[in-house]
Amino acid sequence: MTTDQLESEIAYMKSLAVSGGRGPLRNGANLFWAGLLYGAAAIGQYAIIKGYLPQGLWVSAGLWLGVSLAYAVIIAMTVSGRKCAEAPGSRASHSAWSAVALGLLSFFSAMIVMANMAPAEFNTMSFLLAPVVLVLYGVGWWVSATASGTSWLRMVALGCFAGAPTLCLLTNRPEQLLAYAAALVLFAMIPGYALMRAEKA
């Protein structure tokens, strides 16, 4: 085998490795349902604050816990029904979103501790929840774009990064919840649906 042939074979194997690592992302359903369910919960929370629905701490807690339980059941069903193997890029994206979920769980736990340690300041601090969610979503989308070679996902990530400080402009206003719901539709539900379509193609 000549040097040119060897280089050609190496280039071919490299192209196979790259293409094999950039299969379709398979976490679109997770993001679609997250955007739909938590976006609806944000609108429901706004309705509670404005008095359109019964008010009370347990009403709000029941709303978010109920949505989280529904989300967990849907994702469990989605994962159990998934039979085909994931490409390396899809596995890297899945790992990134798992880290995002753990980061959100840690942040929410920290907020609960802060609410008990400094209840007077918690109302204002609670308006950080939505911006932090968008920042972490942006990280997840950026990693997914790099791992899969799907360049348009970077635009979604940049939208998340721009949306976080924009939500902060609505601090101490219940309308932040409506803006947050819109952000979840734009940066989770719609891109998630697009990934679901691409997975089936």
C-alpha cells in the first residue's frame, strides 16, 4: 500500500468516525414535553398570583409537583419505548442535559434553603429561577450543537442566553411568568419538536 493510499484510508476512517458520532439527537421529546408542561405551569402560576385561580402556597406547590410528576411519567414511557442505539453525539447531548437537570435540582434545593434562612428576601430572589433555567438550557443546547454538528441549535442557545437577562427586566412583576412560558415554548418546545421530526425522518 502506497503512502497516498494509506492517507486516503485514514481520511475515510476519520470521516466514518465523525459521521457516526453525529447521528440524530434523541432527546427532542424530553425538551418538547418540558417546554409544554412547565410553560403551562408558569401560566397557571400567573393565574394563581392574579387571583384567577384559588390562591395559596399548597395550590402552587401542587401545581408544580403535579406537572413534575406528569413529566417524569411521560419521560419514563418515552425512554422505555426507545429501542435503537444512540450515536456518540446523541449520548454526549443526553449527558449534557442530564447535567442540566441535576444543576436545576441543586439550584431549586438551594432556593428552598434560602427561603427558610432569609424569608423576607425570598420573594425577590425567586425571580432568579426563570433566568437561571434559561442559562442552563443555553448550556445544554450549546453542547448539543457541538456534539451533533447541528448548527441551528447554537441559535437556540444564544436565544436562551439573551432571554435570561431579558427576564430579569420583569423582576418583581408576575408578568415574568408569562415571558418565561413564552421562552420555554421558543427554546424548549419548538426545538424539541423539530428534533423529534428529525429523529423520525
